[in-house]
Amino acid sequence: MRFATSEAAKGWASLCAEAAGNARRCFEALRADPLATDNPDRQHRLRGQLATASLGGRDLPQWEFEVTSGGRVRYLVDVDRRTVHFVYASTRHPKDTDA
């Protein structure tokens, strides 16, 4: 697992400070199976324009994990390289998924 941006790293630190137990569960879940679909309310692939994002010139599937009621982690999964890239982490819900 890697941070794709310094903002994601800072956001992760904030999540860990605010909800250490939940952040740890998120980390362990993503480490074990970043593509899990057994708990879609907590972990799911984003849809529409957010379904993929570009990193290093490659389009990768983008997923989201609900760490707290407002806190989210967004990540890209590079299956070939067996790497999860954190692209967003915050104690606040991202506005781009608000209906």
C-alpha cells in the first residue's frame, strides 16, 4: 500500500488520530482484499466518472472505504503490481459523490 499524494498521507494521519481502531480495520481489510464486495456499505467500487482514475499514465479501478460515518479512503487497485494506492483520505466525506 502506498500514498499517491501527500494530501492522502496527511488525511490518513488525521483519520488515524480521530478513529484509530477504524483506520486499523480499514488498513487490514485493504491489505487482505482491496477488491472485497462482501460489505458494500463499507467498501465498494465507485461508479460513473469516478469508477477509474489515472495514475502514472494508467487507468485503474477506484474504490472507496468508509472508515467512519464521514471519513473516507479512496484508493486505486493495481492488480498487476499488487499495489493499493491511496489517492484520498479524510475525516470528511468527499463532495463529488453527493447527490
